[in-house]
Amino acid sequence: MKECSFLNGSYIPALTVYEYLGYIISAWARPEFTNGSTSVGIVYERGQFGSIIQVKRIEGRSFESKEEAEQHGLKLCKEWVDDQKSRST
């Protein structure tokens, strides 16, 4: 898995993204009103002319720590990609 960074100006914080089996995956922790954050994973693929297209957004469960939520989001992305790859073979 290859790590990259998307810098998104001052409105959206920089996201760490990874290349995984031909897809680009990223995750973040969505803060909740209660104690904790919900894991969110996003899967992208490369389009024509270098564009990047979102193909799947996955919402997971709530965690007490931001780091746990982000790691879970990445895990959800990998599972989705693995499932897509197994269906195509």
C-alpha cells in the first residue's frame, strides 16, 4: 500500500490516501455529538485524463478515538476492494 497526500486548501484538512490494488482509498473520523467519531472510508479510482472518481463511500461504526475510527475506515475500504476483486475473477 503506497501512501500519498491530497492537500485540499484551507477548507478541508489534508487527507492521507493509499493506493490499494489499483484503487485509491482514504478514511476519516466524522466527529459525533456524543463522545467519539464514526469511521468513514472512501474508495476512488482513476478516470480518464488523470481524474479521480469516488466509487464508494462506506460508513462504519462509532469509536472513542479518532485514530481507531480512521483505521477502521481503511479496513472497510480494503474489504470492499477485496470483494470487488474476488467478484471479477
